[in-house]
Amino acid sequence: MAIGAFASSHSQPEPVIKAASLSGQSFKARNLVQHIFGEERSLIVTLRGPLEVLAQSIQDLQRLVQADLRAQCQNLATSSTLLDRQLKRLVKRWGNSELRAKYQEEFQGY
């Protein structure tokens, strides 16, 4: 009797049921993952066009900003050259020592 009770308490149907249950859950999980990846692919295809347009717009904006910065730098260089010429004229007109004495107090903090 003890052997029969031991054999009946450790029979195989329970693990087989658990394996079938896990197999069903695995199938459900696999379907869910496939569904998620399908949605992801669909989203990528849907967003690809607008993202390409956005990327092109960003590149165009970058080119415009670079051109604007180049123009501003050129304007600054031109302004600097003009100011340098004016300063040289002032130095010639007043003499270096007079100009230095006149503006020495103003430019001490710089």
C-alpha cells in the first residue's frame, strides 16, 4: 500500500499539465511580442516620412544659420577695420600722447 500511495502521489499528469499551461503562456507571450514588433514596424513606417522632412528642415535651418553667422562675422570684421582706420586718423590728428592722455581715465577699467 505504501508503494501504491507513493506512486499515485508522484504521478506524471501534474507536470504535463503545468508544461501545457506554460506552453500556452509562452505562445501568448510570443504572440504579444510579435504584435508589439508589428506595431513598432508600423509606427516606424508611419513616422519615416515626417521624420525625413524634419531632418531636411533641420539641415536647411543649419545652413541658413551658418550663412547668417558668416555674414555677421564679415560685418564685424568690416566694422573693426573701419574703427581701426578711424582710430588711426584720430591718432594722426591729435598725436599719440594727447590721445592717450585724453582717454586714459576712461579706459583704465578695461
